[in-house]
Amino acid sequence: QVQLVESGGGLVQPGGSLRLSCAASGRIIRSFLIMGWYRQAPGKQRELVAAITSGGITNYPDSVKGRFAISRDNAKNTMYLQMNSLKPEDTAVYYCNAGLGTYDYWGQGTQVTVSS
């Protein structure tokens, strides 16, 4: 059974940094076609903030491009999201996602709050 567990969220001041981790169990991460980070703020739809394919190609929306970086450590079976220059509008619950093409797995989410 595949499980994704996020960690690393918390409270940070504007301009600060956080690194989120997504530890996978039950399947090696390089077997997923694509993995990504999504976020959902109160009253808003869940949105993609970063994605990485099995071949290592990354994708970011303009709202986080240049500030966020997604990466994987196959040896640790873990995916990361480095978030720099955080803004109050980055406040949301962040979710880890892993896709096989026919099925998606989700983590439970980790709260990120950017506030002074």
C-alpha cells in the first residue's frame, strides 16, 4: 500500500524559507510517472505549485517560478519542495501527489503559514 507523508510545514515570516518533504512508502518514487506539490488555501481550489516527471523534467506556475524548487532523492524515496522568498499569499495546506497515470496518491497535507 502506497503512503505519502508530508512534513516541514510551519509558520514563517514573509521573505523566509521552508523545505517540505514527502516521504513515500510502498513504492519507489522513480516508478511514478509524475510527482507534484499542490496547495489549497481556505475558500480556494487546490492548485499545482510544482511537478517533476520520472525523467526529471520540472514545471512551475508563474506564481512560484524562481522561488520554489522541486526535487527528489531516490535513495531516500523522498520528494522535496524548497520554498524561498515566501509571501503571505503562499499560505495554504500543501499536499504531495504521486501519479501512475491510472491512479493518483495523495498525502494528508502540511500547513504553511506566512505571516509577520
